[in-house]
Amino acid sequence: MLFSINPTSYQNAIDLIRLGIERITIGDPLFSCRNSCNLSIDEIKKVLSNKNNTKVIILVNKIFFENELVNLEKYLIEICQLDIDGIEFADYAVLQILHENNLSKKIYTIYNPETLVVSYQQFPFYLQNDINEVFVARELNQHQINEIGKNKGLMNIGIQVCGYSYMMQSRWDLLSNFNKSHPDIKLHLANQKLFLQEEHRNSPYIIYEDKDGTHNFTGYNLNLISCINEVFNNKVDVCRIETFLHDENWTIQVAKIFIKISDDLKNKNLTQNKLDGYISQFNTFDNEYQSCGFYRSSPEDLIYLEQYQKGPNND
């Protein structure tokens, strides 16, 4: 099992490589969305020239319109000539372009549609179409992930283990449009983390608008450190640390913890005392509410209640 993280900048990518993180995900802003690390081709080449033993995945996870396909094809052909370790995508147009250019069997492909992969019965189709790895939906619980792990066959599976969880996206600029319809409210709402509070819910969601539209995330940090031995036993191949809307310091501190966890898992000495220590370390720099999300589907772990306002220690 390896740990993957998306850096927040070019320098952060280099720092994570020097720390010894197993895999990073970077991309170009024209072809990726909800990406913490948007780099030009030249910057991607510099990262690749310094990658050492770290695997570098290129994120191409936008949903593309017809008029974007020509530039997408040029980009895919160009990056496939570089020393990359894979492409992560959400739109089958990416896979079709790779196939048409005889690249689908040469490039490690990762299908991550965020919410759609919910059953191992889909895997034969994916494997037949040269997909090597899939990320399962965050809405699955431990039992469901265990069932997928036991029946995954040749497919590699990944789950998110840390960070804000993506919920939905609209291609509309909802916040900017709200501003236009309320000229009396003079606020700059785009490109910053905001909280959406529904009238009949006590806990807010994160809402964020950028060039790709408006995105919703959970208002808590998913944190599966306490469950990581179970995740390992569920035959999960890749654990994703999502850094979107977090800063560089948070990214580095989280990476250090998960690098230690990875070493302990490989040496088969990840004890409960060590896990408790890692959780304590995490809490020293993360003061937001944390949850195991749907992984442990019990009321005390799912956070839709007013204690969100009170912080992780409910005080």
C-alpha cells in the first residue's frame, strides 16, 4: 500500500520528494480541476527530473467539452513523452485519446470519477479498457471497501484517507452570479474557501468557486489514521491525502505522519500506541473538526451536528 499526496506548489512538490513521499499528483490548470498544484509543462519537467523514487502522476480530471478535445490530445501526447508514472482522469475522452494514439497500454491509467466507482463488478470493463487503478467512492463504508478489496482481481484500488472530501461540482459560477443579482453586497467570493450554511442543517459545507465553476466539500477533514490498519487489511493499494484548500505547512506535516505510518506498515509494527501518537501529532497542527466520514458509518463519526462549531475536542 502506498500513500499519494497532491503538493500545493512546485517547491512543495520538491520538498515532498525530498521527504520521501511515495507518490505525488500534479497537473496543468487547463486540464485539471480541484488541484492544489497547477504547473506548466516546463515545471512538470523540472519535477520529473528531481523525482528520485517518488512516482509522479499527472492529473487530467476535468470533464471536457467538444471544443477542448484538440488541445487535450496535444497535451496528452506531450506529457506521455515525459518520464511520468501515470495519468489520473475522470472523463473517458482521456482514455479514448490515449487509445487512438496507441498510448493506453504504455501509460499507467487511474480512473477517479470521485463518486461513481461503487462495485467490483465494474472492474472487468475497466481492465478490458486498459484502466490500471480506480478510486472508489467516498460514500462507501468499511464493509463495502473490504468486499471490493477481496474481489478486486487484477485491479488496483485507492481511497481517500485525509483532507476535505469532494461532494459535487457545478459548471456555473454560482457565487459570482449571486453577487451580480445582489449588487448591494460588495464581496469578492471567488477563489477562496467559504462556508455554506443551510437553513435546516447545523453544520456548514465548504463552497469554492474558480475557473471551473463551483465546488462543494465536506466541512470537516476526513481522517482515517485511526483506521489505517483496517484499510491495509482491506487490500487497498493507494491511500490519497487530499490537500486542496489546505496550505503548504499542513501538507508537509501530514506527509511526515503518513510517511512514518507507511514505514510502520511495511515493517509490520504499527501498534495502537503509535496510531494514538500519530493522531496526537495531527491534532497539533489541525484544529478543524475531523471525521472518519462514511468509512465507519456510525452517528458519532459522521458529523452533521452542531458540535462542528466546537472543534475536535468538543470544547
